[in-house]
Amino acid sequence: MINPNEYGSLLFDEKEKEYLSNVIDTRRIFRYSKTQYPYTSMCEEKIKNLVGSNYCLMTTNGTSSLKSAFIGANVKKGDRVLISSYTFLATALAAIAIGAIPIPIEVDLDYGVNIEDLKNEIKLGCKTLVVVHFQGRTFDLSEVKRICKKNGVILIEDACQAFGAKFKDKYAGTFGEIGVYSFQQFKQITCGEGGCVVTNNELIFNRMRNYTDMGSTRNRFPSWDSDEALFGENNRMNNLCAAVLYAQLEKLDKIISKQRKSRENIMKKISNINNILTSKDSSGDTGMNIIIILNDKKFKEEVINIGKENDIEFRNMWASLYYDNELFKKYKLTSKDLKNKECSYTRELIDKMLVVSIPPILNSDDEVKIANLIQIINNKGYLS
Ligand SMILES: Cc1ncc(COP(=O)(O)O)c(C=O)c1O
């Protein structure tokens, strides 16, 4: 495929190897070892400085970061947690793993979640909302934030798919109380598996750190007698993953500018087409894709096949709403059981949306091929 769904990994080079060798040479993989190369802490410093947060904690992946975020937000067993209906299963699984109930809330492509739905759900009682920035894009969260603040609801941003994306110069993940990122293979930058959480709140940070480090407080380790101790897990990142990620962080600007440039070049060639998803501040997108909205779901299969024949991937983001999975039905966690709305707008998006990845390795011929194919699909009447 000309446009695989991969980004930072495509630019692995001598830097990742050099930093990995440093860790191997010093034999200090555990993040809290005394070492000349504490890459895990170095990543935390770099991410904190980049996004402008007081605290950052590296973890094993986005899912464990979400669990820590819920613990940081003091979510308890049986609490209702509002979760954007347009997301990957992992967001809801993290809530279920800590005993909370994931309540789907209708997505809004400008404001993150549907404002009316949010107000209604808050009336029914909830203390936490998770907005999901997807595919290197952000939302205007000002109204959502205002409503959350007024009602004492903690706003968590699942920015697993949007590391490096900004809305009006502010990073996705820094609008609410807690931001969550993933560095899994198919994310903007990667170390195979990895994640982190950011916050400005010291108490929230301490809870997340303790939860991720078996519930205790490292500077007095082991001290499960302390008031701060929790029944935690071990979700710490190690220095091998962090070494790779540190090299990737150094390349973030280069990766994002390359994607943005390629996307701009393609967009110029398809400016006649309407059904391309925009965001409220497209200049802040990481440029990792172009998202097309088909006129009808019946064209999806054919468009994917036309793409395959031309070595261009048109990717189906998610096959279904997360709560439509059988497991959710079995445990009565579907929208209907939870007396929620049907989230019909999300359902429509899932049916009609296709993602054309823009990895940071496209040359001008590739860009022309992608633009031409989108034109062909448009000429068939599938887009406008
Ligand atoms: C929106 C969203 N949330 C959470 C996750 C979970 O991240 P991880 O795979 O690092 O656990 C993903 C990963 O695909 C994701 O896309």
C-alpha cells in the first residue's frame, strides 16, 4: 500500500537504534534504576514541556493510561462515566475494568460531544466525561469544559490517536483535567506499546502514579500503609520502550510537518469535493489523514476495493459502535439498556466514513495518485 496506517515507525533510523543500544549497554531497563540514560523520565520531561502540562507519567499503553486517569479522577465502582460513542472499544473497557459503567454519549465533530446530550446525562448523574480526539484531530472544547466545570464533572481527553494535534495552538489532551495518549504501533509516534497521562493537578497525578506503580508511593516504597496507597497495578513504562519513544519525540515536528504538507498538496487537488471532513481548526490537525464521508454506506465496500486495486488504503475506522458488541449486550451495557439515546449520528458516521492515511513518507507521485483516486470516487457520485 502507498499509504499504510503507520506514521512515526516509518521513520525509524539510527537514532532509535542508538538510544536502544545505550539502554542495553548500561543494562538498566527498569525505569527506576540508577542510570545515565533514564529515557522514561526523559520522555516525561519532554512531553510535559511540549504540551505545557505540570505533570506527565509514562505507562505501558493507552488503555492502562485511561484506567489510571479514571483512578486519578476518583471514579469508583458503579459510577457512570460518559464516554464519547465514537471511539475504540478500549476507552469503555478501561472504565469497565475499574468497575465503572460506560455511558455512551453522542459525538459532535465540532464540540467533541453533543451538548444537549451532555446536559441530559449530567442531570442523570455522572462525575466524569471522556471526550475522544480521533485521527490527529481536535475539537473546540470550550463549551464542554464550561458545562463540566459548572457541574463538577471531571473532563478526561482520550487523545490516544491525537498526540501532537492542537486546537488554536493548545495541545489535545490539555483542555480537561487529564489527557491520555497512546504510542502503540499505529499511532502518530510509537514505541510498539506505550502511553502516558498528563495533568496540571498534583493530587490527580499522585493518584495516577501510585495506581500505575502497584498502588504505593515510590519515594517511601514499599508503604502500602500510607494514606495515599491504593489497590494499584504495575503499568510502568520501561527504558527500552522509552528509548525508542525519545527518538520519536525528537522527530515529531518533522513527521507532522511532512504529513501536513502532503495533505495540503492533496487537498489542493481535490478542493472541488465537498464531503471531506474538516475540523474547527484544521491547521492544528497532525495531517495524518484525509477523511471522506460517503453519500451512502452501500458504496463502502466498493470504494475499499477500488483502493486495494490501486494500492491505496481506504480504511474503515470501526466496524460498529463499541456498545453494539455481543459482550456489551450480555452484560446489559448497551445504549438501550442504559436508557441512552441511540447515538444515531455516530452510527451514521461509522457507516459512511473512510480514512485515507497520509503517512510521512509520501512523495509527490503518491500524492497525485491519492488525489486522482479520490476524484475518481467522486466522479462516480459516491461523495457529492
Ligand atoms: C481512541 C483510543 N483510545 C484508547 C486506545 C488504547 O490505546 P492502547 O492500544 O495503547 O492501549 C486506542 C488505541 O487504539 C484508541 O484508538
